Amino acid sequence: MARASLTVTPFIDSLAERLAASRSPGIILHWLGQAGFVVTTPRYRLVIDPYLSDSLARKYRGSATPHERIMAAPATPQELGPVDLVLCTHHHTDHMDGETLKPLAEAHPQLRFVVPRAALALSRERIGVDVERLVPLNAGERVEPLPGVVVRALRAAHETLEKDAEGHHRFLGYGIEMEGRCIFHSGDTIPFPRQTDDVAAIAPDLALLPANGRSERLRALEVAGNLTIAEAIGLAQACAIPAMIAHHCGMFAFNTADPREIDHAASRAALQVLRAELQMEYAFSPV
């Protein structure tokens, strides 16, 4: 599998217009905010952890953790166009949002959803589909939900390696193999023992890693943390991943990261480190 860096192209049209354009060769990624991405290939369109509603703003309005957006949703679920597969890394609403996922399920009757096995019942409720449209995974499992697309589930610790009563991991990352590349989305995670072994084993070409970190202030508010930008770069470097995109920032004021710190760390890194930005297109050339 040939390995290559990403090319980055800014655009001025809307994401909806960009996604409606004819598909290009290779793999194209667009950020949806928080941990969400659209991944488009010549054959398929995948969506990971989309949060495109204001459901959390309503839920937490007036609380110590107001979830008012500081960035507008770049598209509606309908504007994502034809979607072939959705992947949700865990049950938290900014990663498994019913107000985003139900419209996607209704618009695309054949669409399937990769979800943690530990969240199978909740997934049915949030997405509003029969179990036949769900692809439940536990860490260590592998599935080919679309011809030529292989998904491997890895452990994640947000902030612990938490399991349900049946021993299924509540938090997952996914290695997604397609078009001769492997993209690793870690889900929400902090460092944990043998994490590097897990990730290096799937040999990613690109890592999508959170960089908002964690703090005692957030723990006091019962908000689980993530990798810092230094830890994210360290993980990518230890696993010999040639490129990473730092995300999970810029959505909620109480839990974000300073973009200047991400950019400063990126400028000193020994690999390609990019900060997730709206109206930026991240692309792998064809293999």
C-alpha cells in the first residue's frame, strides 16, 4: 500500500455545492465540525460522527456546560447528498445525534450504520431503524459493510477503557480501508496501554485525532477529555502515520482548543499535521 501526504485545497462555495459536484479520483475529506467528517471516493460516500443539529444546545441550555454552537453547521443532513455508510464511534450525542442520523436514514432507505455493539439498543432508538440496518462492532472485530470497504474496530478510552455488562467496549475507533488507503478515526480517546500497538497494526495513511485535551475543570463538570495536540502528534508519530488532522474543537466554547496551539505544534511536528477547518478539502491522490 503506497503512502502519501494529503493535499489541502480551500474552496469558497458551500459544502453542499462542493459535495454535489462530480466525484474526483482518490479520496476526498471534508470536516463537519467536532469529530465529524465526510469521506468521498469515486464509488462511495461515508460519514463519520456527524453532529449537524442543535439538539445539545437545547438539552444543556442554562446549565454549567452550555452547548451553544460557536460554528454553524456547514450543511444539513440532506445536503450531504447520497451517503452509503455512516459510522458512529460512541453514544455521546455529538457523535451519535438522532436529529442528524434520523433524517439521513429516512433520506436513504438502504443506508447502514456502523455502531458500537455496546450501544446497539440506543442506536436503534436514536437512528429509528430496524436492527438489520445497523452494523454493530466490538473492538477487535472486522467487517466489510460495502464491497471494497473494510472497517476494523479499535479500543478507545474516553477517559477509561469502559465496557458494558457483556464486555463490549463503549468507545471505539475505526480503521477504514478503501481505495488502497487506511484512514484511522480514533473516536474520543486519551492515551492508554498498548494503544500504539493497536493503531500501528492497521498501518494508517491518515489519522483523524481529537486535540481538545482534558482538564480538572472539565472533569469537575463531568465532561470527559481527549488527547492533547502533543499527545495526538505523539501517537501518530509512534505509529508511523504520515499525516493527521486535528479535530474536536471549535464547536463549544467551554470545551475546545486554541487553534494557535494546534498550528504551533503542527509547525514543529515531524509529520504532516493539519487542523480541521471548514471550507477546506483534504485529498489523497489515486493509488
